[in-house]
Amino acid sequence: MMDSDDAASALDKGLTTLLLPTKRRRPMKRKRGGQCDRDQDDNALTPEEAVNLVKSGIRYAANPVASCRKAVSAILHALSLNDPAVCNIHRIWECLFDRSKAFRIELVGQLHPICRVLHVKQLYNIDILRLFRAWDVKFGGSMPQLRAAVSAIPSKWTAMLATHDHNMHVHATTTRTDTRMLAMQFDHMQREVDMHGAAILAHVDSMQHTCGLLVPTVEDCFAALVRPAPLLYDDDDNGDGWEDVMPSVAAIPLPEIIASCGLGSAAYSISIPIPDTIDTHDIHLLRTTLQEQAAEVRKSLLPQVQAWAAIARTSPTSECAQTVEHMERSLQCALAKALEFAKT
């Protein structure tokens, strides 16, 4: 809430900030010590703050009609300058035309000269044209002068607005079509993942198993070294078989296997040859199998999953997208292992 004097000051400050070029505003007063100050620091205001000052200056004015007439006159004067602040003029119109009947009446009374200046100085833009059209739709029936001014806008500018509307309509239509197409592609991709995803992951597991056969683990090597003891028989036991005290190798943990091989101390090291658990013929078959599996991944499976991933990225948080991402990483990992085997 402000009194009439504050309202008049706010109106002047807001209009000066919005409409006058910086170089034409009142110079700053210099204080002692070289510091500069200004009673009304226009440069410190944002356009939004200046519009609020204009709105408050009219709302709380002692004579709102006179304040509106002053604002419209300031707008006409600003349009006569070499480089008018058209965007700020649009802000004032957009804020006050619907809110203040007094401002609406004053502006419509000067709309013909305003439109003439906008045309002569080539100041029309899409925002102003759309604003005038919205005014005509909302108030043109009760304000013939407004409708006449809008109807008198040269065809050059109305054609520009029509072209803009057409482009926006085409863009909206294209966006809706693209959205529907993406949804259809995603649904189709999801059905394909449901149908073939398990087979692809099984193919990855098969490749990992083949790689495991070609490169035995440490447990495999020690298990091949430690052979289970033979069954012991006693004639007095009627042919019943008794196992030795040593359990099956599969049940022995790795530390016990190491201890049984004499590796209980970390103070020394010992080299144990890796046993040949697979003969040469089987190794050749495994390598051939791995090469065929890798070729299928490279030529067929990975391109298909990458195509799914491109579609899945349109909905990255979906469960299907996460499944496809995991599938792509698994295929790339298995293929990298297969390529390393091909180098050896």
C-alpha cells in the first residue's frame, strides 16, 4: 500500500526505466568522497520490477485516469525515439490492458497512431500481433475502435502472423505424430525384448561358459592336482564300501587344498604346473565355437540390441530400458573376451 505521492514517484520511476534509453536518464548525483548515488536508481531495476512499479503507480494513484493517460503518452513518446524499447512496451501492455479499464480506454484511444508508428518504423513483431489479436477477441465486441484499429493492420504483418500460426500448427502436428510413433516403436521394441531377450542372455552365458573352459580357474587347477582317495574295502564288511577320511574334492575349500599341497606358509613360494584338463582337439573345438558365437554377436545380436537401446533411451527410467542396457553391456563384455582369445 502506498500514498498518492509514492504512487506518482513509482510510476515515473517505472516508466523511465522501461521506456527511456540509459543515456537520457537523469545523471547521478555525486557525493563527497567520490561516491555516486541517485534518488531513484533506475539501472538497479529489472524490467519485471519496473512493470510492477508502473502497475502500483496506477493502482494507488489519486487520479488513475490521469496516470493511465500519462503512461500512454510516455509509450507514444518512446515509440518516436530512434531505438524504442519495444519489448518493454509489450510488457506494459500485457500487464495493464486486461487489469485496468482506464488504461484500456486510454490506449485504445491512441491505438491508431500507435499502429501507424509500428508500421512505418517496422516495429511489429509476433508478440505484438498476437497480443492485438487477443485483445480483439476479448474486447473487440464492446470496443469498436479497438476492432477497427486491429482490422486496419497492413496485410504484410497479418500475413506474417498467419505464417507463424501455420508453422506452429505444423510443428505441433509433427510433434504429436512423432510422439505417437515413438510410443509405437517402444511398444514394438518391448515385445521383441520379451520374445528374444532370454535367448540373447543365454547366448552370452554360453560364451562365458566357453571362455571358462578355455581358461580354468584356480579352483579347477587345484582340484585337478588333488585326486580323491580310492574306496577301501574289507572282507569282513560284506563288500560294503568305505570312503577314506578325506572328503570329496568338491567339498574341500581352497585354503585346505593349498595346505594339503604344502603351501601353508607365506614365507616361500612354489610353482605348480597347470594340468591339462582339456585335450588339444577339444580346445580347437572350443575356440571354433567361441569364434562362431562372437561372429553371431557382432553381426546380428549386438546391432539388434543397440537398435533397441536407441529406442529405449526415449524412456530411460523404464524397466525395459534397464534390461536392454544390461543386455548391451553383457554382449559387449562377452565379445571383448572372445576377441582377446582370437589374438592368442
